[in-house]
Amino acid sequence: MNLVKAIGTIGGLTMVSRVLGFARDMIGSRILGASHANDAFNVAFTLPNIFRRLFGEGAFASGFVPLFSRRLASGGHTDAQQFSNEILAVFMPTLLVVTAIFEIVMPGFLWLIVSDYGDTPGKFELAVELTRWTFPYLLFISLVALLSGVLNSLTRFAVAAFAPALLNIALIIALLLAPGGDSPAEQATTVRLMAIAVLLGGIAQFGLCWYAVRKAGIHLHFGRPRLTPAVKELIVLILPATVAAGVYQISQLFYTFFASRLGEGALTNLGYADRLNQLPLSIIGTALGTAILPTISRSIERKDEAGAADTQARAFDLAMLLTLPATLALSVTAFPIIAALFQGGNYTVDNAVITGNILSILVLGLPAYVLVKVLTPGFYARKDVKTPVWIAMSILGASVVANFLLIPVMGIYSLATVTSAGAWLNFLLLFAILAARGHFTMPGWLVARVAKQLIATAAMGAALFFLQRYLGDLLLGSGGWGDAGKSFGRFIGVGILVGIGGVLYFGIAWFIGGIDRGDIKTLFRRAKPEEAPLSEGN
């Protein structure tokens, strides 16, 4: 597998989904604004996604992919297919039971998290109704996680990376079919359509991935659940990872808990800022983590520790090359980006200012978020999922205490500050432990490469600082234009900043050796079928 090619495939198709997500949010923000209906939908959309990450993408994938890859290498498609069917037979009824339980207890569960919504007439009841529509999405998207694990282990990354786009397409269609209007009744109808679209989007993703897995030669079926040795092995492996993922998801519930107490629109503003923050995290971090886990797992299986370390070092290099300029650009242009994307209609300039400030704080942790994605496969591939658990639990406890202390002082910005600081602490602890065990240290070429990338980032930052002074009217939406004209002007201004900054950053990085030129050439040539090894990082 060529790492750069794999990341290009995953990242490019993830970008398609994210662009559609921004289109969805641009339409939704103008129709709904930072209203109680939008807050209620954000709760309904957040909860199944929290449990999706708990049961699906995180813990499950971290255990399933190494075991599937091992069986694929030793027993071929037949052994890997049998393993997948045994897991599916247990996974499916478990998800059905969890979904059914939450459908029943939803009012009490939401009361624990967003009880303050009861202060606004109809808001809490709407949140319960919407969440009952969206929660079955958990069932389908968790099955998509299993199917994606199969496809990624077979190094077929495209379908799994594109599938989330179907959810955004469904939501855009729902918004276009919505009645619009500013009245609470009309907005409630809009978010009901969106909640139904979430469920339909999950079904569409499942259908696409199921077809792709069958086309890849793996024929799955829903059989009788049995605790086979393979199932027991996976359960033993993923239980600690599930606890680790659970710790993170509990932190997200606390995030929602705190946000719901910060006034109407707080959860919506935080959500829009996080969408921008998640863009590079998903395109870069998730792509890297997805691409390197099977490779590291195979290296460990061959007892090739040097190969595993080299894979992580190259991923570290690519992470910093792409994340450092994204961090600075998002921080510098936070308000004009938010204003261009979301401001207008029912989403006011005050909302955009708050969201822009949140974004500028959140992205300070972006390099750490991505590097955590790079480092955790080094634990999972070695079947060590306990260490990330303890780290996650410690950071969660510290974060909850910090938010209780800081919210009275910093308000809504406390959540973003604590989140960014927690990400850096997570990265530092993971890195220190891997280094102490001798599994990963930064080789000399990597230290030099990152130092040169920092130099290029600093030069880009200086240029952006001076450019903003000349683009002030465009970026601030000044002048006698209408809302559409101001948004278009901001897009032009941000485009100029990002374009010039990007050319300057990559030009300097190329000139001083902050980029592996072999990687860039790889992006523009067709991979040969026999191409397997990763290129050397030097």
C-alpha cells in the first residue's frame, strides 16, 4: 500500500462529504438560525453519533481491523469472511437491543443531559421526538463501521470514505423540501424532516457498503449469534477500547450538558465551529489513522518493528505538513469563514462573531487531534487498548473539573479552550509512552522536516497578518452590499488569503526541504498494481 495514495483517496472523498456537509449547514443556518428548533435537532443529531463512535468507528474498528487483517493474511478470503459473519451475528442483535432500550427511556435520558430545554416551551419535547427518529441511525451506521473495516482491510478505501456523503445529500434534500418560514411550527416541521433524513441517510450508507463488500468477494449474512472463539477474542480486545471510546463520548455528553446551560443557540454555535474544526481532522487525521492501522498491524504480525515505526513516522510527517497551515489559516480567518458560510437569514452577525471566536480557539488543538489519530494505531496494532483508556479517563476527569471552574469566568469559550488543551495533553502522553517502550521516536529526518514546516508556517502567518489589513473591507463584509454580496465578498477575501497563504507555505516548504518531493510526485502518477512498499522517509 502506498500511504500517500491511500490518504489521497480517503481524504479526497472525505472532502466531498464535508463540502456537502457545509452546503447542508449553510442552508440550515439561514433557515433555522440559532433557534431552539436548531438546538433540538443538534441534540438529536449528536446523540446517535456519540454512540456510533462508541459502538462503531472507534473501539470496534480498532479491534476488528487487526483481527480481520490477520485472518486475511493467514487464511485468505474464506477465513476472513467466516470471521466477519461470526462478528456480524453478535453485533446486529446487540445494536437492536441498545436501540430499543434508548427508544423507551429517551425522555429520562435527555432530561439528564438537557433538562434546561424544559424552560423553553416545547423545546424539550421536540428534542425527544427528534432523537427518537434519529437514534435508529446508530444501528445502520454501526453496521457500516463493520463493513468499512472489511473494505479498509482489503485496502478498498473509496466506498467507505464516500458513504458519509449520502447522509449529507439526504439532509440537503430534506432542507430543500422544508416549508421554510420563521414561526416555531414551521421550524419544527423542518427539523422533523431533517431527523427522518438522518435515518434514511444511514440506510443508504449501509446499502452502499453492503454492496461494495459483496463485490469485493466477502459474502456476509445475518446468522444465529454464537460466542465463538473469534467473537470472544474480539470482545476481549475491544472492551478496553470501548471503555476508552466511552470515556471520550461521555466527555461529549458533558459538552452537550454544559452547552445546553449557556443559553439558546449555544449548542448550535458550538456545532458550527466544530464542523470547521472537524474538516481537516477528518480529511487528514481520520485518513491517516484509517490508512496506517492495517499496515502497522501487518508489520507487527511480521515482527517488523522498524517497518511499523517508519509507517508512523511518515504519517507524522504528512500530518504536520497538512495540519500546520490549516491550523493557522483557520485561526486567522475564523470570523470571515464563519460569516461567509453561515451568516444571513436567521443567523445573525452576533452568532457569527461568537462562532468565529470558538473556532479560533478550537483549531489551536488541531495538530494534537490529528497526531492522536497517528499515534493510537501504534497501541491498537499491538493489542494494547488499555493505555489509551487510562489516558482518556484522566483527561476526561480533568476536563470536567476545568469546565466547572472556567465556565463562570470564560463562558462558552471555556469548552473550546479545555477541549484544545486536552487534545495536546492526550498527544503528549501517548507519544511519551510509545517512546518509553521503544515503539516510536522521532527520527532525525522527521525532526528536521517538522522544523522546516514550522518555518514555512511562520512565514505564511506573517503574510496573512499583513494581507488582512488590505482585505479588511472584504473580510468584514463592509460596504453597501446586500447579504448575498457581503457573503460573496467574504468568500473572495478568504479565498485570496488561503490561496496566497497556501502557495507561500508549500512553496517555502518545497524550497527548504519541508516536503518529501517523492510523495508529491506519487500524487501525480498512477500507482502500479505491484506497488506495495511505502517510500522511504528522508
